[in-house]
Amino acid sequence: MKKVAIVVSRFNEEVTSRLLESCLKTFRREGWTDSRLKVVHVPGGYELPWAVQELALSGRYAAVVALGCVLKGRTPQNDHIARSLVQSLHRVSLDARVPVILGVLTPDTWKQALARTRGRLDRGKEAALAALEMAALGMELHHHG
């Protein structure tokens, strides 16, 4: 039985912990037990791609979810990190041939970030649903016989 890995950044933890909680709740609601979910914590957004890559290349996961929050607009560095992060995660997904789900928020404000952790805009829930869909698609496309 394939598993899903979730890599979550500790930076802006008030937001990322909510994303993680919502993501896990969605998996559990869809019938996934904790034994099929691996959660890995990294210090910040910049460290996400490496951890995601290692998990994707392990061959043990049907999908890897990346959860983080990089507030854009505060400094030019944040814009660079946000852009690099999206590009790096995309490349890992294609190179490892494992779906990588982008659950990284790049809001302009803290208020926008928090809004995306609940209700209609809940990106944690959205990331889990995307991971489930892509994991199923991957298994379907790679099924031989």
C-alpha cells in the first residue's frame, strides 16, 4: 500500500501548523490511516525542495505534499525564495516522476495567509485532495497488466 509524505516548513508556524492539521484531517476523512502518512518538518521554505526530493526519490510515496508560507512583498528575498521554491518543487516532481503538491502559500499579508488555512480557501485541505487525486492517477497510469 503506497503512502503519502507531507513536508511542512516551521517558518511562519502559526500558518503552516494549521495547513498541516487541515491536510491530515482531510486524509483521515478520506480513510487514510496515520501509518500511510509520513510527516517531515523542515526549518523553512528554502529547505522544502531537498526534503521533498529525497522522499520523492525513495520510491515509497505515491505523492509528496509541500506545505509552507512565504510572505511576499516584505523583502525582495521573499520574492526570490517564493519563485525558486515553486520552480524547484516543479522540477523535483518531473525529475522524480512523483506528484509533488504545492501547498506553499505566497500571500502578501499575514491576514491573507491565515484566510487560506480555513473555509473555502483552505489550502491544506486542497493540497490533500490534490495529492489523493494525483496518487490515484499515478497508480492508474503506472499499473501494468
